[in-house]
Amino acid sequence: MRLAKLEKGGLIKRAHSGRGLAVRLTDTGLRAAGSFYTDLKGALERPPGQLDFRGTVFTGFGEGGYYVSLGGYAKPFVEALGFRPFPGTLNLRLSNESMIEQRRRLEFLKGVEVAGFRDRTRTYGPVKCFKALIGGKSRGAVLAIERTHYDSSVLEVISPVNLRKTLRLEDGDECSVTVYLVRDGSVAT
């Protein structure tokens, strides 16, 4: 009965396997389990107020710049983050497995949500953001996007300024990012 409810809810898939039953989590089930794990861990341990990342700058596909410059995101970004993003993202390839694991955690942590919108041809989904300090100098935000071409080894960063120019960054340079986590509706700083 419980398995049937989980399957009806789209959390698992069941299939007969020999004499037994094979059960696996769906993508929705994995996200729900990850969210439950993060909530439980947060209830049992006091999470840090920030996460520190370090990565290597690289040129991306250019899609981030396209999306953050769309008019439908302009007002929601300003309302949620307090700034209108420069039309481009700074992409960082994370330097080690512990930072990649931290990046994965962002998927399950509470962030600042930028509302999505709809135009005449399609719907653009909401974007989860985490306020950040980039290179120890520039304010901005890290994006945790559900649909992206990048895996968890990449950190996508936005800012009101051109970060490459402001921080004098080129492909191959190292850059640090401090991400401030949301607690009880406020951003830890």
C-alpha cells in the first residue's frame, strides 16, 4: 500500500524482477529524498551561515547572459536580490570534490527565489539564488538552476557588474566565492 502511494506520487518506479520486486527512486523522488535529508540534517545540526567556494574561470555557452537579460526577469531579480544583473554569468569550475559536494547541497537548501514568467512563446521558470561575495570584493549571487547544461562541478555567478572586468579575471584564473545561506527567511551574513 505504501509503495503504491509512492508510485502514484511519482516518487518511485516499481518493476518485477525475477522472484522479487525492484524499486527505484525517480528524479522527483531523489529531489524529495535530498530535500528531506537536508531538512533533517539542518534540524539536527546547526548549518553554517556561509559556504566558501574556489574555482577556475572559464567561458560558458552564453546562455546565462541571455536568460538574465530577459525583461521578464529584470524586476524579479531587483526585488529578490536588490540589483539588476549584468547580462552575463561568471562560470567557475570548482577545484575539488568537497566544493562540488557543497554545490550539490545548494540544490536542497533554501535560497532567495526569483519568480519566473511567461511570454507569448514559452514559460521561464523560477531561479533559486544565494547572495554571495565574489573575489572578496563584489556582491552578487550564485544561481542554483534546475535546468542547466552544467553539472555540480560548475558554479554560475551573477552580479550587477561585469565581474571579469571588475576583478580582472580571465579564463584559467582562480576566483573565490562566499555564499550566504538563508535561515528563517533572512540571509546569514
